[in-house]
Amino acid sequence: MELKVGDIFECPEGHEATIVWISEDKKVIAVRCPHKHFSKVVKVADTKSAMSRHYPRKEREIYVENMVFLIKM
């Protein structure tokens, strides 16, 4: 199967994604998915202590749109 940039391919979470890059040896591709994907949990500072030197206390889930995945073929 010959893949080209711009073709539709499935992202690791099963959504339709667009191929944006193909390696020269065609063993790795990059796909961009327009859906929201969970990125990580990030600690954020409280609004009251944002100006002080305290460590962040709250955690928040971050979802990213248009995430790019590298996929081994």
C-alpha cells in the first residue's frame, strides 16, 4: 500500500487522521488528528499563590486538539 502526504490514516485512538509526514525509508509516518486527545496531567498554581514561590497545588487534565502522532509501519 503506497501512502502519500494528505491521505487518511487511523490514529492510535481510532480516529481518522491525516498523514502529514513520511520518513525517507517509509518506516515511520506522522499523522495529525483533529479530535481532542488526553495529553497529561499538569500541576497549576493557585490564583492566590501564583505570585509567591510556593509549588503548584492543583492538578488539571489537558486535552490537545490536532495532536501529531508518530507511527511505526
